[in-house]
Amino acid sequence: MPLPLLPAQILWINLLTHGLPGVALGAEPVAPDAMRHPPRPPEESVLGAGLWPRILLMGAFVATVTLVAGVWAKETGRPWQSMIFLVLGATQLGVALGSRARPGTLANPFLLVAVGAALGLQAAGVYLPPLRDLLGTEPLSLGDLAIACALSGLGHVVMRVQERLWPERQPRAASAEGGDPGPGAGRSRPVRRRR
């Protein structure tokens, strides 16, 4: 296969998937039971608690879905580069929706608006003539668009499934691990007697 994506297409996808959706994910409220968990150990990596295998899994999944869609489109005589462009961007937006701490609620409407706007701009990159000239894309048929949307929706599904199968490991309290319970633990306060 020739070059899967042009530089302008890569830049467009990065702007859409890491722009508004990234900012909106920062406003995502925490899980309801977040304050019931003890703090993470200071020596733990940023990618600790089982985060790095999940990142690898999702990265491999997005890459596989995108390349399979592109190879299939090329072998069947469809605009394969536009298919890769649309599937890659939309799948990442599906992953963003699947990353919500409170899925199925309106706890963060900004994320829904940001993903909707980014998805509309991603489709505009395939269908609007000025953007097609800028990005080097071709329009997809309605059937191809439906296939691209179905593949992109898998990003959301896989993200939710992996969060259920491999939940983030929560740190245990120091006393549960047999560690030092901290200064002052086990000491009783002196009792003041009234005179």
C-alpha cells in the first residue's frame, strides 16, 4: 500500500481528536467513588495501575481497524485513503466517548458537543470540496460511509469492554499491605483531667 495518510490529513486528525475533545475530557467529572480510594504511592509511574497495557491494547486496536478498512477499500476499488482518514479520526472519537467516567449520563455535555463537532468536521473533510482540495480526500458513497461509521463505533465498544474486563487497579491502604501506618498511628492522646 502507498502512503496511508498525507501530512495534511494527519494534522487534521490530530487537531480534531486532541483539540476540543481533549479539552472537554479535562472537564469530565471523576467517578462517584473516587474519594473512597487511598492515594496512589508517590513512587508509582504515571502509567501505573495497569494503564500502559490498556493504552497498548487500544492503540493496537485503532491501528488494526484503520488498516483493515484501508486494505479492504483498496482491494475493492474504493477511495481507500479517504476511508483510512475517516475511520482513524472517528474511531479515536469513539474511544474518547468510551473513556468517560460516567457513561450514559449528561454529566459532561461539553464532551458530547466536542465529539459531535469534531465528527462533523471530519466528515466535512471528505465531502466539502474546499476541504477535499486541501486534504486530498475523495467522497465516500453512503454504503462506504455506513461501514466507516460501524467500524468507528467499535472504538467506543472496545473501550467500555476493556474497562470492565481490566479495571484500573486501585491502591490499597498501607495497613492492608502491612506497611507503616504512618506517624502517630496507634498512639493514644493524653487525657486531660479536670482539676
